[in-house]
Amino acid sequence: MRMMMEMSLEAALLLVILGHLASALEVPLDLPQPPTITHQSPKDYIVDPRENIIIHCDAKGKPHPSFSWTRNGTYLDVDQDPSVTTRPHSGTLVVDISGARPENYEGVFQCTARNKYGSAVSNNIVVRQSKSPLWSKEKIKPFEVREGVSLVLPCRPPAGLPPPIIFWMDNNFHKLPQSQRVSQSLNGDLYFSNIRQEDSRNDYICYARFTNTQTIQQKQPITVRVVNLDAINDTMADYYNDTELLTDAPADERRPSFLIPSGLSSSMTVLRGHVLEMECIAEGLPTPEISWTKLSGDLPSRRTSFLHFNKTLQIVNVSESDAGDYRCTARNQHGFAHHTISVAVKAAPYWISGPPKNLVLAPGENGVLTCRASGTPKPSVIWLMNGDLIENSPKDISRNVEDDTIIFYDVQIGSSAVYQCNISNPYGYLLSNAFVNVLSEPPRVLTPANKLYQVIENRPVLMDCSSFGSPIPKIKWFKDSRSSTLDGDSYILHDNGTLEIQVAQAQHKGKYICVASNMLGIYENHVYLETREPTRIINQSDDMVVQRGRSVVFECKVKHDKDLMPTMTWLKDNEEMPEDERFVVEFDSLSITDVSERDAGVYTCIVNTTLDHDSATAKLTVVGRPDAPTDLELTDQKKRSVQLTWIPGEEHYSPIQEFVIQYEDSLLHPGHWHDLARVPGTKTTAHLKLSPYVHYTFRVLARNAVGLSMPSSPSRMYKTDPAAPDQNPKGVRGSGTEHNNLVITWEPLTGLQSNGQGLRYKVSWRRKRPGSDWTTVTVANNSKFIVSGTPIFSPYEIKVQAVNDHGEGPEPAVALGYSGEDLPVAAPTNVQVSVRNSTWVKLHWDPVPLHSIRGHIQGYKVYYWRKHSLHKHNPDHTEKRILTFSGNHSHGMLPGLHPFSQYLFNVRVFNKKGDGPPSTMQQFETNEGEPGPPASLFVTNPSLDSLTLEWSPPREHNGHITGYNLKYQPVNNSNELGPEEELALAANETSVTLQNLKYSPRYKFYLNARTSAGAGPAISQEVVIMLDEAVTSRQVDIATQGWFIGLMCAIALLILILLIICFIQRNKGGKYPVKEKEDAHTDPEFQPMKDDDCTFVEYSDNEDHKPLKGSRTPSNGTVKRDDSDDSLVDYGEGGDGQFNEDGSFIGQYSGKSSSRDIAEAHESSGAPSPINAMNSLNSFV
């Protein structure tokens, strides 16, 4: 029987789970329903004793529920206490503490909300007032400790509610610095792993801050004195009788040992979801380092933090997997120590699948309430109904309680109630209300009608159809029409009636119909869907690196749907932009001027619309010059070297490339800094070589890619002892300024090189010859000495040695010098010349003996000049030229000479003093060369088939002229050259007449002269033949030709016929009124005939002014130009703008044409005439 009963229960449970999904239904407030708690105070409620106590309890239901309270399990009669009131329409208690003591209202409160359908209860609310007690008055003895031992300064704050936050400060309210050696424990005590002299002070003060009351309490200051007991005699020991002397053991270096926790192992318990904090503080010398491991697994990296210089291991949101053994290890160079902490994880009850949900059932339906939770240890479950144990409630055959589940069968009207599920274990409890409401209601859709949904294309959209009914309505969706339900393909229908489109497209736009139905009726609702284009950032800035003081612009270009209005928000490090006028925010850009380091960070532009958003980030790195190095320290000090160390300054996001070490000599050059060394940016130490007798002060500068830092503060002064010089002067030279002296010079030593006081120089010299003795003088405060009475240009051996008050420098090297020079006394001999061609010759001579040069030879100079040309008509020349050959040469080339000329020359040697005497005057004659171009070329007597050329001989004959070469060729209107003709002319000719030309209007001529050396350059001339006179001479002949007479007769006959036709037309049309009207409105721009005589008139064009076709050319062969822009110049046939091939300007076109003729030719029109047409054709024949 029992087995059958269990099987029936399981079947019923399965039926309910599969067939009833009403757990999440929200009952509209206009329908009857049991109470539901909507707001209540926390379980552990700590109140401020200075303010009124407010204990919240709000609920909803139909009818609206009433409220009652219990305190410590006893009914609380609110009406009997004048200090206690309840808010209207609420169960919230308000305790006015102005007339009451807050501690009288501490306790466990519970609220009950009830109506005729049931009762809901709140959690047990434990009300306690916060406390911030004062520290007890106590006299704290000073702590007297030996340097190197450990020390613990107790805090022991008063117990408060909630517990206070502990911190240590001094009398000036500055936090005491903490480190790996000195740190605060979790209980607030201050631990010293080993004590140092600098720890001596009298203001170690522990503070406790109570957060609820916002008060801070202070402990009496603690004094710590660090002493060396070996230095304390018995008399002084009596003075310390009132001092708490912690130890007299020697403070030697030692291996670590733990101050807390004690022993080799310990254990602790932590609750699931809480924070686990384990602490290990060790003492030792040197200061130990702490590390952590989990012996039974790995540490959860995402939830683990190491705090207080690795002395605290913190794991947040603890779970059962965090249980196990943890080991902390303290280690220094003398050894290590271990401590193992065993952690047990317990759990207060927690929901597995959430608290039970309200049930809304129709008469005859089944349902289930489930209260499933877990915990460590396993919690117990207690069911209540309307606030009372369910065992004490009336029996109901439709209800069956099975551990954490209540199953309802075939419920009926009147079975509504509120059920409480209480789950508890030693670490806490869970209390949840869930009602069963039996209703019979037709369906209704709660989603507003005609709601508009907007969605971004290719995004999912959820369209609600929130409904209520009992029995639970079934939901169906339709689009536009009710042809078919929407379920499947791109549509998903959820159990709560929501329709989901996973990827919304343009075709999904339109009207949607939601239909809710149950056995009691049908209800439908319409909603609408629109799709929008997505909002996108299409252009964003990359990460930027900017120097301090510069400007930067971040861009954020946006593309969005035309119907959506985007808004742009800029953030810096995920926070609002600072209020700073340097930040200029526009819609699609952010500008920052005068960038500083505080502007560095991550900048985000966020564009929002009502439907979507997009964002882009860019990192700004502000680089600057590095900060100056600090803490310069001198170590390893020696006579000639010292080691300098420093601490680099802030790099400002640009790595340091090098350090520049400078020094100041405060003895000899105070205020002047000099570079001494450079080291890579990765080093912070430099071994510096020093000079004697210098009072060094060092400073260091850092350089990165941006620039050089400010200099560091100067180091302390380091003085080196004086010594004899380490080196002698460099650059020792000897030379004469006069012919009888020797000037000895050298580069003086610097103050840094002097090595001591009394710097002077020992100068020695002697002639470089056997048996010469050294002569020595001492020179101070100078770098030059003059030896007088020396022979001319004699070699001397010279040496200069540095000396100071502490001795002489090393043996100096010997330098070679010469006494003063004088002018050379000999000239080159055996001078010869070899003529190579018409423009250059080669010279030879015997060098002057060195002793005759009387100085350092600088070279030879050739003085030469052109006496005259060998041509009989050229005059003499007297201009002299000089060609210098540096060094000891015996030959040279003399270029750039004139052909066919006679030259004179001599040769001289020279030294630094000047030139020697000249050699014997010589002469030579250059060969014939190519002649220059003819001096001029003219055209005279032009006609249609002949012209005369006249020219002048070359100005530069360069030899005997043997003849001339003439070349010429016609040029047509397209600037194309015709066939070339060539003539050879005699030397005595200066003109030539060309016959039988082919009537070309333009010719190009080239004329050059010849000598025995060859032809010289040509003079060119392009000539336009003026045809005025030629045409006049030929007109008589043309007029006697038969073809010309026939042509003129035909033209006369044609004019007669045209006149007759014009006369007839005028007689036929002149009588009509229309004709008169037309005549009255004749176009003024075009009138081909006069009205009165019907004769032809000239057509007028305001732009061209061209003659009529058929008009004759005047007898002189030209047509007046008027204002036309057309001319021979424009067509390349004439004008003032012609140049020869060599670039020379053509000044004249013919030998006999006057300027008047040329001007008339320029005004000649390009209009066709019979003669011009013939000439144009002939130019191509």
C-alpha cells in the first residue's frame, strides 16, 4: 500500500512538473490574492542610536493586508507605546528615540501581513544599536629595545558594533609608513620583524574608526627607544627601571621564526561566500620574505590576493573547493620557517534552484511548492501555513507534504493560503513565503496594446505577451493576418508567451497579433515591429603617444539610422571627463590642448541611441622629459677615481636612454659644469676617472627620446690631492715671423690638466746639427716664446715640458721647427716650351735649389700674357695672367690660350715670404685654330626668285681665312624645313646673289668661315621675304595673260546676273504690307543688301572683321589689317620675335627694306589673294 502511494505521488509530481508552468505568474492587483512581503529590513539590522529606528515591512494583496509585530516572540502592541508608530498603509515601524532609549528597542522583531486569504511573515530582524566605546585610560610604559630584535606594539581597540577599522598614525596625523619589515596585523597590532634606530619615536598612535557613528577613537601614544645595551652602564640601568626592557640578547642576524600564528600549524573555519584571510608575520634578520602555497591543490588565481607585503593571503567568495591545507613560508639568507593552516569551509543554507514560487491554480488543477536548499551541515526544512506550523493547521486531503515539497491535488475555491518554508542549520537560516491562490479567471493580456517595438537589424527582438488567466492561457502569435501561427523557422515562442526573432530583418517589419485563450475565453493584443540600421563607429583614433605641452585630437566618426538621434559621451578611464577648459568635446571629436601627465589614460567614446550603442577606446600616453636623478652617493673613493651611484627619476613613459655625468671644479672654475662621462640608461653606477688638484662636485642628468632632464642635486664635494703634471702641452710648433727669429708655440694645459699650483713650461731648443747644445727657459702664463738672432730658415729641435710646484711632467717629445723665411734668391733655369695645339702649351724648367728658396717651397708661378694676334689687323695686348703650380714641380700645362697668337712668359719660385726673381723672358706662338662666326649677315634685293646675302668677316680670325660655307633651306607656313642647299665661297667674297629661288616666303641661312684648322661656328639668319615690290613688277605680266582676262570677264558676268535677280525680287515683293513690316524689323546684325539699290554690302562681324569672299586684293598685293589679330607673326612667317639658332636676335629682314615697309608687312592680313595662294603652293614645290 505504501509503495502504491509513493508511486502515485511520483506520478502526480511528474504530471505537475510537465503540465503546470504557472510558478512565475504575477497576479494583477485587482484580483483576490493572499499577501506578499515586498520589502523588509535586513536580518542583522544595526541602527544609529542618534537617529529614529525604522524597521521596514511592506506587503501587497487583495484585499490590502493588515500588519502585526512580535518582539522576542511576544506580540508587540504598538498602540500602547507612544514612541512607536506605523506608517499608513504599511507595516513599517518607526521608533521616535527623542523620548526613549534606543537600547530598549533592541531585540528580534518579526512582521506578519494578513488578509482573508492568508498570512505572510517576515524574517527575524535582529535590531542592535551601533556602539563606539572609548579607549580605557591606561599608562603605557615606553618600549626599550635593542636594535635588530623584533617588536609588537599592541592596539587592542574597544569592542564596537560593527568592529572598527584600525590604522596607525603619528601626532601630525600622518600614516606611519609600513613595509615588509613593519606592518599592521589583522587584529590591529603593529609588528616589527626587526627594529632599527630610525624606529625610535614617541608618537606611535593607534586609531579606531567606527563607520556607523562616523567617530574615531585614539589610543595613548606609545614611545619606542632603540638602544645598544653594551653602551649602557650600571648607573644608566637604574634610570630604566621604569622602562619595559624587552630583551638584552645580542641582536645578531638569524633565521626567521613566526610571531603569528604560533606553533607549526593552526586551523580556521570560514563560511561559503565569505572572505578567507590567513595571516603569517615572521621576525628575523635580515627581514624575511613570505610566500604562500596550497598543499592540497592550486590557489584560485582570480579570487586570490596577497596583501600587507605578502603577509596576508585573501580569497574572496569562498567555496567548498577552498577547503584544505595552506602553508606560509618565511625565508631569509639564514634559513626558513613553515606554518600550516588547515581551512574548513562551512555553509549557511543557500538555495539550489531559488525559493519557492507563488502558485495560481484553477479549481480542479494540481500544483507543487518546492523548497530546495543546501548547506554544510545539511539544513533541516520546516513548513508553515499562514505563519503556523503546517502540522498544527487543519487537515487538507488535497495537500501532501513530502520533506521539501508540497503537492496539491484537485484544489478548490477556498484553498488559498500562504506557505512558509524555513530552512536552517547552525550557521543561518532561510525563510520564504509562497502563496497558493485558487482562481477562475478568463484570460487577459497585460502587455500594453499597440506597443511599438524597434530593433536594430540582425539583432534579436523579444515581443512580450504577458498574460494572466486561470487556468493558464495558451499563447499564439500571428503576423498581419491569421493565416498561420508563428512558431519555428526564425520565430521562437517562449513559455511565458514572449515571441523571439533571433535575427530581425527588414521583412519582419509589420503588425503582430498575440492571442491568449483558456476555457473561459479569448483575448488578443496587437503590437508593431520596426527595424533600424545599426549604429557604428566607422572611424576611430588609434592609441597615441604625445609629449607634454602638445595637443591631441581623438576622432569618433559615427554612422547611424536616419530616424535615430545618437548622443555621444566621452569617458576618461571609464569616468566622466574632468571639468577643464583644455578639453574641447564635440560630437565626433575630443581635443586636448597643453597635454599634461594627468591626462594620460584610456579615452572612450560611447555613441548611444534608444536602441543600441557602440564604443571605441584609445589609450593616451603622455611622455615627457625624465625627472632628475636623486640620491647621489660617492663610494670606492681613491686618489684618481671614485664610484658614483644614483637613483633614476620618473621616466614619464619614455625609457631613459643615457645618463650624463657632469662635474664642477669649485676651486678653479666655480659655477661652470662640464661633461665628464655618459653611461647607458640601464645603469645607475659610474666609475669615474679623476684628475689631481680638483674640488669635484658631481651631478647627473637623464636623457630619453623627449629630451634632457633637469640636473640632479649636486653630490657632496670630493677633493683630489695635487700632483706633478701627467702630460705635456700638445701642438708644439716652431716657425719664424721674421727672417731672423724662431717663434715657439704650444697648446697650454687646462686647469684640470695642471694637477697643481704653479703651472709653468720649460721651453728648450737647439739647431739641428751635430754638436748643438740645448738652450732652456721657463715660461709662465704664456704659450709662446720668441728666439731672436737666428739664421734664415734653419731647422731647430724644440721641446716643451709642463712643470708645477709638485714636480715636472714626463719627458717631452722633440718637435722640428724652422726659423724665419726670406724671399728666394734664384730663378728657375732651362725654361722650355712645347706648343701642343692652338689653345695650350707645355712648359718645362729646372727646379730652384732648396737652399736658394730660403723657406718652405710653396710652388711655381707662370706669368704670361698675349702680346698680339698673328693676324695683321689685330693690335697688341698687355694684360698679364698668372698660373700657379703648388708644390715642387718642374713642368706644367698652360691652357686657355688664343689661337694664332704670340705670348710672352716667365717662371718664378715662391715660398711663404713671397716670389723669387723671374726666369729669362720667353715667347711662343700658338697654332691656327677654327675661326669665329662671321660678324654679320644681311639680306638685300629680295624678289620672288632671287635675293642677295652680304656679310662681314669674323672678328676672331684665329688664322688665315680660306673660304666660307653657305647653307640655306626654305621654311613653309607649318615651320617645316625644306631641302638644304650648300655653297662654297671664296675667302675674299663678302656677298652672294641667289638666283632661281622657288618663291618661298621664308628662308633660313647658315654661314661660317674656314681656316686650315677647320670650319668655325656659323651665324644663322631666318628671313621673311617682303613681296610688295615683287608683286608690283609681276602684275603687268599677269594682266596680259588670257586666263586672267577670262577670269575677270566671268566675275563681271556673275555680278551682272546677281544684280538682275535682286532687281526682280525687289519689284515682286515691295507692294505687300507684310513685306514692309519685315523690312521695318530687319535684323540689324545681318543685312545682306541695301534696301534702296539692292547692291551688296560688306558683312559686319563684331568679332572677326573679315572681308567678304570674292573681294579683291589691292593692286599692291596686301590687304589692310583693320583690327584683326591675324598676321604673319602669328603664323610664323614674320614679326619681331625671330631668333637665330644660336639665340641671337634677328634685327633686319632684308638689306633694302625700310622700317615703314616692315610695319606695313606686319599689318598685312592673312586673307587669301591669287598671288598669296600661288606663293603658298610654291613653297612646297
